[in-house]
Amino acid sequence: MTDVPSADPAAAEPFAETLRAAIHASGITLDRVAERLRERGTPVSLATLSYWQSGRSQPERAKSLAAVANLEALFGLPAGHLVRLLDEPKPRGRNVHRPLEPIDSVAPWADDEAYDRVVGGFDLSGDSHLSRLLVHDVVVIGADRTKILQRTRHVLRAEKDGVDRWIAVGWNEGKDEPSPDIVPLRNCRLGRVNRDERTGQVATELLFDHPLAKRETIVIEHDMTCPSPRPLAVDHERVGRFPVRDLLMEVRFDPAALPVRIARCYEIDGKERVKALTLDSTHTAHVLGMDLAPGRYGIRWSWGPSAERV
């Protein structure tokens, strides 16, 4: 699992230093840089650009390296100038000492620009200074085949003093549905809420009971509730922006409405894998993952003879 150093990582990162200096010298705002990258077909979110120039992460994926090439052209740098400053891709595991490149936590039908809208105005500075030790989702599907409960428990560890919040992002079953509500339950309280009605997404500040000291752990819980009438549920997906040590997802079905097929799925670096699952004696399917890289992880199911979603 990645431990994020409390010292400023940019001081030892030539790529971050050079990128930050190029942005400053150009006089172009970070918003405009993101817009130029979108125009060139290599979109990168504001949050990710901020992580790159601060040294909290570095581009490693193919689409990110293509964006770096466009940054070189945008700032009038020689081809390959920024790329040569990148470290070798870091190994993925418990002994890594810097974060992998974060991905954007958006709905499957949304994009980086939608992520910028929904988290706009939030303080994300502590995001990379929280180690994700455990994420546990419990989803309950009712007899009407809708989600009647989605409860999440996080076990987090601060890697610097003063981290005091978690930004939770959620979405409904489809982009044409109203956005859900995220309700704090344990060791956190509700802060600001931002909704993107174009994609049905919501971002919510969950403020800790107190600022954490370095290496202090906290357990927080929250629910995600969907407005009525609730749409038919066909999957549960979680986007891990940063590495996660342990991820446990459970989906429990009403015995009066069991799926025809059910499968686990995950997508890392644009590659998806799918594997069939079975229900246990409580009509529950679960997936346990350990030392996970940033990516999309979920459980899908089919209600009828057609199984296109699985």
C-alpha cells in the first residue's frame, strides 16, 4: 500500500518542478491548460494536473504520456523534454513509497470534465495524504430490484498532520436519473454538497470530527440513498482513485428477486476483466481485493434471460 510522504515531494521531482515552471512561465491558467489538452484529444482533469505539478503523482498510463507530449508542444518545449524527466513506473504493492497516478472518480458515462465540475470548489489537498487501508461496501437489493441500501465503511490513515475531510463522489444508476444523497453516519459530518445535474453525479464533503495527526487512523461510515422512484439496479461500481490495501464489496439480494447471472469486473489502464460469481446461503455475492491499483471495480448482474451487461 502506498504511504504518501509528508514532505513536499516536488522538491525531489524534476518532472514536477519543470512542469510547474513551464505553466508559470506560459501565464496560462490550469483551467486553460486542461481545456487545451481536451482540444488535442488527450483530456486530463484539473485534479490530476495539480497532482502532476505538485509531485504527488506522475503520468504513467499511455493516454497520460500522450497528454505530456501535448504539454511539451503547448509550452514550446523540445519533444521528449518532459517525458525524459519521468521516473520509471513504480511497482504496485505494499512496499511502494509514492502514489500511483490517480484516476478520476466519475460515473461510467462521464468524463474528466464532468469530474472537474462535480468536485469544483472543494479542497482536495488532503486527498493524496490519506492511505486507503480498507473500503467496505454493502449493497442491499430489494424485491423490486432496486438498491434499498448502499453503505460504505472507510478505514483511513493520515500521512501528514491536519487532514480533516474526505470527498465522497457518487452517482445514480443512469445519467438521466437524479443524483443520490450521501449521508454521514459515523465519525464525520456533512460539509458542502455539489451536484452535476448533467450527469447525475454528486460530490459531498465528509468532515472528520477532528483534524488527524500524522499516522492516525479513522473509521468513517456513510450511506448513499437514491430518490424515489428508484431505477432498476444492474451493477455496483467503485472507482479507486488511489491504491487501496483491502477492498470488500458485498451485494445482497432479496430471495424473491434473484439475478440470473452475476459477475465481478474490474478495469485497470483501460483493460477490463470479468469473472462469474455465485451467491452464498444469504443470497449475497462478494468480492475481496488486496493491494489494488487505481481502477474501476464492481459487481454486475442480469435479471432476465439476456445477459448483455455481464
